[in-house]
Amino acid sequence: MTDDHKPPKLIDIPAFTDYIGKGWDIPDRTPTVVPGAAEAAAAHRLRLAAALPGRTVVVAAGRAPVRSNDTSYDFRPGSDFYWLTGCVAEEAVAVVRDGDAVVYLPVPAYPGETGFFADAARGELWVGAAPGLGEWSAALGVQVRPLADFDGTVSTDEDVARTLAELRMIKDDWEIGQLREAVDRTVEGFAAVLAEIPAAIAGAGERWLQGTFDRYARAYGNGPGYATIVGSGPHAPTLHWVRCDGPVLPEELLLLDMGVEVRSHYTADVTRTFPASGTFSPAQRQVHDLVERAHRAGLAQAGPGHRFTDFHHAAMEVIAHGLDDWGMLPVSVDEALSEHGQHHRRYLICGIGHHLGLDVHDCAKAAPEAYHGALIEPGMVFTVEPGLYFHAHDQTVPPELRGIGVRIEDDLLVTADGIEVLSAALPLSASGLENWPKNGE
């Protein structure tokens, strides 16, 4: 007996499978590889070989996580995998040893194969033109074999993960170029968001601004490098306000923490806090000016030869003195700044800087002594991002300051003799932010 309520299975119909397998031209199956990525990856593999001579390293691209049922989020390759290969193929595995690499890839299904129309993950009829192993090999400059031939396991040990993280701390010229592009696109995205503030105030709210930036990031890059933060008024003090489901209040501050991830997967991470009305109130400016002073103090300690923690301590000292001047510390400045105090951190609970690159919080698996305990070196790219976060329901905050959140975040490149602020196109001062045109010019 047949089930009349279900359509027939196409794979069981010889006439259909014969017909659909014929009459197809070969589409352009050139892989999408960012110019320079394969060459940069080859150089990265040599650096890994120097750090771990004779070691075989296995890294995986990963696969898109399931969103719900049979739908998935967009795929984004693992950062270590991309750094070593320049490849963006889902489920790929790379075996790297002494500078050489073999990349194992799932084999796509082409016309004449059942999977061409029956495999929603690999069938070319479903996913579009799919590069074959030969095309990938030519584009990447490495051996490429079928994933079915890979008989190892993917379990990057802690030593390898730490080594890769520490190698990635020093960016080469190609990577720096990618990060410049990411920051430049992000500044353009800020301008696009500012132009939409009137619409957001009129009723579209925070999510309209979040969507504006995300659309820009996806059109001119790979997408946002992390969940875009748009916090208006009492939402601004919430460090990771990614829900963005509130209104944009015309007389309140608007905290925008946003970054474009370019097609090479390098991302920017920039924050500015604007008055939605176009003008800071006296209380808003008071808070912003203190954060700006802390930010500039941090920048002054971010050059080569300083310890990575120096800019943190410099900015925190300014914040603590400022809060003390406002009568907001329950202890002396010295006690607050001591390891046994830290009272000022009630209003700045997070750290104020991190490495930046393929991940927004890059190199996170590095050893502590190679990260926070290390000297800053040329080629590092990181953020400096002090802030003050006065929650509306915090009774220790003077009433006129409650509900004010301010963060300033810049992306820095360390040079041989100082720093270059990659995000310098965005002003720092309150007056500069008030006067920055909506089109960013």
C-alpha cells in the first residue's frame, strides 16, 4: 500500500534521476579566496614550523552550528584553521607539518551523482557552484584530498593552541592591511548608523540602528565581527547590550560598540558614545570627559616596551581619581587602586583592552605571561577601551549620573617607535563627537 499523502522520493525514480543528471554546463567553480590569503597562510605555517619543529598539527575548519531543527547559522571557519590555510570550506581539516599542509575537504556532488539533487549540504543544485579538490589546491597552493581519506583525529592540544595564539599576536603586513580595511569599513558603518538616528528616535529604536550596521557590515565585509551593541539611555551601562530591543531616547546617550569583519575574517572593534540629540548635557559631558582623559592616559602607555597591563593601570588611575573628586569612592584613591581594594571597578567591571585580529578577543589561549604579563611589541594590534557604567538602579551613584554609560574604544597598531590609532577617523572629544557630520566626512 502506498501513502497518497506523500510525494514520491525522487531518488527512487530512474526516469527523474537520469533526466536531472544531464544537460548541465560546468559553472565557474573558482574558490573564494581573499587575495594574499594563501601566501600569508604559507608564511604563517613557516612560523609555526619554527615554533614547533617536527610537530604535526591538525586543525579543523568546523561546521555551522545548528540554529533550530534542520536550519543552521552561517558558517565561519575556525580562526587557527584560516590563519594556516586561507581556506573557508566547511568541515575541512588541515594537517600541517614543517611548513607543509594537506587540506582534506568534503567532496561536492555534481551532475550525474545522486547527491547533486539529494544532498542539501553538498549537492551543487542546492548550494551553488562548488569548487572541487583541484580548484581548491590551485587556489591555496597546498595538497587537497578528500575528507574521507583523513584517518586521524582533530584534537588540538593545549600546547599547540597556546603556540598558535601567541604567534597570532604579531600581525604581518598582510594582516595589518586586512585590519586597516576592517576599521575603515567600521568607521563608514558608524556614519551609516548616525544617519539613521532620527528614524530610530521616531520609533524604530535600537534594533533599527543595530540592523543598519549589520546590513552595512554584511554588504561591505563578511558581516559584524561580534554581536553589535546599541545601548540607549539606561541600556548604555550594560556591557553586552546585544538585545537592542529598546527605544532610542532623544535626550540620552547612545553607546555604539561595533565592528566590521572583512571577507578575510579579520575584525575591527570600535566604540563611541554619542548624544542622540546631537549635544551632550552637562552631566553626560562630565562623564564623557573623564572617560576621555582615562582613554588618553591609556594610549600614552600603549607603545612598544610597555607591559600590556600598563595602559590598564594608567586608565584606571585616572578613573579612580575622577570618581574620588566626585565623592563616589568609599575609600581613599590609594586603597581603591590597591589589589585589596578595587572599589572604583564597581563602575568599570571589565578589562580595558584586548588583542584584536581574526577574533574580536584575539589570542585568548595565550599563556598569561605572554599576554597580560608580556611587553608590547611592534606588530601587535589591540584595543584600549575604558568606560564608566552608572546603572539607573545603582543607589551609590548621584541621581544626575544614573543611567549614563560611556565607553571609548580605539584599535591600535604598535609600530617600532609608538602606536598608530587605526580608528583615529572617529573623534575622541565630546565636542568632536557633537560636530562629526552624519555622513562621516
